[in-house]
Amino acid sequence: MKRILENALKEFNKLPGVNAKVLVVEQDLLKRPRGATIDAIISIEIDGKVIDLPAEIKKELRTAQIPKIIEQAKQNPNLILLTDKYYPNLYKALTDSGVNYADETGRIHLKAKGIRVFKEGTRNLAVTPQGRLNTYTLPALKIIFHLLNKEWNTLGTYRELGDIGNTSLGNVNKIMNKLKDEGFIVSTKNEMKLNKKEKLFEVWVREYNQVMRPKLLVGNYRFSESVNTREWKKLKLKNGNVWGGEPAGAVLTDYLIPQLLTIYTNRDKKDLIKEFKLIPEPTNGQLIVFEIFWTQLTNRITQNEQVAPPMIVYADLLNTNDGRNIETANIIYEKYIKEQLLRFR
């Protein structure tokens, strides 16, 4: 983190008329607000104007971290995110939400208290692939999703988990051992329980979007008849179909106008195409369809038969890297997911 901070400030100081320096680093912030994650306070002087900026420093910025950063920036518009390299899709979401950022490549986006600095990076612009730490298999991700959504914190039998993940008892044992090794399951005298549920959820969201979601894809489509996506509510879903992504986000928050429709289904693809008069459109469709993998279609948290579980909707919205969608995901997290993760801690 120290390297990121120093190099980002060097990039500021390369600009004419700019003087950037560190005022306070994390270990000296003795009176930090509860829950704050500020890593430093930096001072930027431009042509005689001085502004102090609380800085959040992230190495290997991940999609799942964006909603919390956006929420921090809403509470403190002067917040600046400092990162190690250029993340084009994630930066777009930050820009859409008005979040300041700078990185070691020299890219700067700052707009605060009359000071504006916008600079393209000059080196190391290509993003290296993010490390796939803690990679989980498809059965493991199904099991983790089930455990995160359970009303009680007990895990159930391995046979039950094998049915959920559609996998063997031997594989369930490997999955559970992996979760134990990574601190996500702890054993008491009589039972095993989930631990660090918020962190496990973050891992699940990342792995769901990278590993599981592509395997659930049924197809991308456009409507054969003229359908305005703004009138998506007129599309009646039959049993076995639920909204995901942007439509589900709109239903759960009333904060979003969907641009791309998402449906999860357990029905035959031919029936779905016939029902909605769909035409395959791999590159620029209006509707993307995924296979339902969970068993309880009426989610006990929302009691809504028309939308996917909140954790699925949250992951879908984060995967778009769109600022408005990420804000919507954060609303869903606060309203539906947070309490579930904090129970039985």
C-alpha cells in the first residue's frame, strides 16, 4: 500500500503547478469513525488552492468492492481511491458515480471543491489478469450459495449438501475441507458453522461471475416483435421464469430503469423462445437467459415469486460494471443481504 500511495503522489507531482503530499497515514488515524477504512489523508495543492483528501488504497481492485467505495464517496465526496493499475471497466463505474481515483500508471480523475484534474495514464496501461485465488468448482459454488442463504447457521448433512451441489459425498468432503482451511467453517463441540460470511459472500460473488454464471448461460436474444425494454413489466413471466439482473434490481429497489433484460429459467429453451418470440442475437441482444440452479423459487427474504434471490441479483448487477447498476446492487445489499450475513455471527 505504501508503494501505491507514493507512486500515485509522484504522478500528481509530475503535473505543472501541483504539489501533493501525505498528511496522515492509517496508523496515525486514532479517531477514525467506526467502520471507516481510510488508509491515509493526502494534501493536493494546485495553483494556490489546497484540498485534503481521505484516501482509500486498493491493490487488485475487485468488482465486489465497488459498491462500498461508492457508498463511502457519497458520505465523503472528497474521498479518492488509489490503485495499483488501470481497471477500465471498474473505473467507468467509479466515474459514473462521481468517485475520485488515481493510480500508479499516472491516470488521475479528481473533481473536488473547485479543483479538477483529469489525466490519462502514461505507462503500464494494460491490466494483468486478476489472480484467481480460492477458485471454487461449480458444485462448491452451489453449496456455498445454499449455505449463505440458509435461515439457520447449521450446515446440514453431507448427503443434503451433495444433493444441493449435484455431486458425490467425496467431493462434498473436499469442498468442506477447503472451506475449513480458508477459515469459512469453524467446528464447535457438536456442529460446524459458517464463519466470516461477509468475506465468503464476496468470494462467492467473484467466483459466481467468473466461473458459474457463464456455465448457466442459455443464450442471448432479441424479440422478433417490437418490444420496448422500458415496458418490460408488460412481459408476463410464467412459472419457472424469474427476473434477474436489471429488471430484478428495478423490482427490489424502484431505483433503476432496465436497459438489458435478464431471465433465469428452469424451462426448456424451445418453450421460452416460443413464449417470448425470441431470435438468437449473440452480440447485441435485448434479453439474456440463464438456467436456474437454486431450489427454492419463492425467496423467503423478498417473498417475491417474480425475481431471483437477492444475492443473485446483486452479483448480476455488479457484473455489468455500470455505475447506476452498482448503486442499485448496494441498495439491495443493505436492504436484503447484509442482515442475512450478520446473523449468527
